[in-house]
Amino acid sequence: MRGARGLGSAPGEEVRISVLGALPEIVPGDDLPAMLAAVAADAGVQPGDVVAIAHKPVSKAEGRVVRLADVQPGDEARFLAGETGKSPELCELILGESRKILRRRRSLLVCETHHGFVCANAGIDASNTAEGTVVLLPVDPDVSARRLQHALSDVAGGRVAVVITDTHGRAFRRGLVNVAVGIAGFEAVLDHRGGRDREGRMLVATDQALGDEVAAAAGMLMGKASGRPAVLVRGLVTAPAPGTLHALVRVPEQDVFRAEVDADGVVR
């Protein structure tokens, strides 16, 4: 798929996005970096490319798959289960993966994970996994992304950036969109403040979430049941950097939607 250039690409360049070859069903202990590097090599991965991969194979390889029957729910989880209709075992996992539960409405739980993500059910997913099991997010997705990056860069002979993705809902918008949950090898946010628009006006509040843009574009080609969870992005100019997902997470003190407001809606 070809796309028009954006702020993250150099003038006159095209960005090309292609899905990589299929991966087998991943199980705990699999050498996912080597497996991903092999399919990327088959696709002719080059220095400067970006590879986006869904978190599910990453989590599976790292053993982040839990049998609900093995979970012992506590009192808080049992209470939450009674309030939401979810199983006590799932509620126990949600509580364990969350810093806090931010919103609750019937069966919906919006949580802040230990990574700082705000998402439903702390990112725990029961799709594409064996009956009676769920998949958790990687413990440290940036570390996971760096492992993949090292393997990909070795076969490419130069820097290949990596984005680990997950599908999240969005406040005020319908539908799910892929977002970055792990970054390696490039600056995930581009700061355009101080630059000028075409009319010469100075940009004062223009941060470009390049990591999320890559994830969203990759999501158009990642099939939920295709066995092809990785996408190659070529032609996108990225700023070399260690990279971190934390660049994309808004800190609570800058989040007006979680701040206290007065009767006139003014943030205090």
C-alpha cells in the first residue's frame, strides 16, 4: 500500500507499507526475534525500514498467557466481578495489571496499566488464544521492541526501527485503532514547535505521534486471523534514537480529562 507523504517523511518520498510473511502459532519460549528476522529478510528488509508487529505474538513468546483456571481471585476481584458480570479470575488479572481503574460502566472497565496506558480491561485480551486463557501485555514492551530491533537490524545490516502495536478504543471516537505500545530505534514523537506552517505562522503546539501513526497504518494490513501480524514500512524518515513508548503517554498532570474541574469546567 502506498501513502502520501506526511510530516515524518522527506519531501517527494513515498511511504510503502507491506505485510510480512506468516508466522507459525507462537508459544512461550519461541525465539520470536529470529522468527521475525527470517520473514523480514525474505521480504528484503533494509536499513531505515520500520517493522510493526502486533503485541500478541510478543506476549505469547514471553509467556504472558494465563489460564484463568489457575488464577485465585481475592475479595476485591470477587466484588468487582459482582459489579461487572466479569469472571472473578479475569477481574483479579485486571486488578493486577492496573495502577488504577479510572472508569466503570456496567461491564466496561477503563484502566490505567502499569505502563501508563489507558485502555479497556488493562489490555488483557481473550482473542486468538486457547479457550480458557487470556493474553496480557508484555511487562516492558520497549525492552521487547529492542530485542526485535537487534535481530532485524542484524539481518538488514543497519538500523531497523520497531513498533509493537495493540488495538485501543478512543475517547469521543467510535472504533478501535492500532496504537504503539512498544518502540525501539526512533523518536516516537516529533516536536514541530518553533517551525513554520505554509503561511509563515509559528507552530506552538504541534507534536506528531509518529509511533502511533505507524501503528495505525500497520493495523490496516494486520488481519486478526491471518497469521501475518507484522508489517514492513519503507520510505518513512525517522530520527534515530533508542525510542520509548513513554514519549507517547500523556502524563496525568497534563491530562485535562482526568483533572479536577470547577463548576465552570475550568481545570484546577
